[in-house]
Amino acid sequence: MFLPLLSAAEMCEKIFTNYFRRLIPNCADKAHGLSKLLSKDSLFKWVIEQETSFRALEDASCNPPVMALRDPTQEMILTTDASDKPIPFVSDN
């Protein structure tokens, strides 16, 4: 199976949008200006449209519901594995 090589911009955009897409309202609309940079025949030209898309995604990813403080009054589910080594955890609220 052939896997195409991705540029750093493509990789970041894919990771970001795939992971946080469900949490960011209208994510596709906000990312449209940046997605246009990834088309095969386009030149990399950073203009107001790309800046606006970037700032909209930055703002959406740095504020609730993507980034929010945990509510201590809510029940918290902590997901880990059975490893005997220290590992990070994922909080599923």
C-alpha cells in the first residue's frame, strides 16, 4: 500500500482537524482558508483569508469546549491501561 508523503502543514492540519473537529463548531468552515493551501496546484500564499482561518481555529481550540478547566462537581472518568510503567492519562468527562 502506498502512503503519500505529507508536508508539515498537511500533517498538522490533518491531526488538528481530525482530533478536534467534533469539538469545534463549524470546523470545516473555519479551516477552509488553510485547506486551500493544501491543494496540489496552489501556491503557498498567506493572505488575509488564511490569517482569518488560522486565528478562528486558534481561538476555537484555546477556548471551551476544546480547552476548559474541569468542573470538580462533575463525575470524572479516568482512562488508563494496565501498564506497570508511569503513563499519561485521558480524562473523559
